[in-house]
Amino acid sequence: MMIQIPNSPLKRSLIGSILLVTLLFTSCSTVEILDGLCYNDRDGTHLCPKKQTKPKLPETYPQGVLQCNKYGLIEYCEGRTQTKLNCTCVNR
């Protein structure tokens, strides 16, 4: 059993609104079919734009801090007090 709604301006505007919302949600999306190959309704099949990646910033360390672990070395320090230590990186 189906409900019948009389043909009225409200019915036409409701159907038009549903169609408009459906078109807005489906017509602009880009789908990647294969790696590097995209499709959308406006452009058809085209090459996907390359994804921009931010370049990595170089690691920054405070002045005077050795980066021995970065190179697979160990830190060796000599001295009698914390302020007069002489540190170098050496092989393991």
C-alpha cells in the first residue's frame, strides 16, 4: 500500500530539493581509479595532481649538544666537574 500525496507545490519543491542535494553530494567528488589516474564528472578521466608534501626541516639542537646517536656513536666525556667536561663522539 502506497501513500498518495496530491500534486502540489510542496510536493514539487520537496522532490526538487531532494534531487538538488543528491546532485551536490555526488557530482564533484574525485575518485582515484588506479594509482595516479583519477575520474570526476567535470573533468572525466585525468592524471591525479601530485600530492604536495612539506619538506622536513633539519633537526635543530642547542649549541654545544653532541648528536652522537644520530651517527651510531657514543658520547665520551672527560673532566672533573660538570662545567669543565670535554665530550666527544667515539665508535662503539
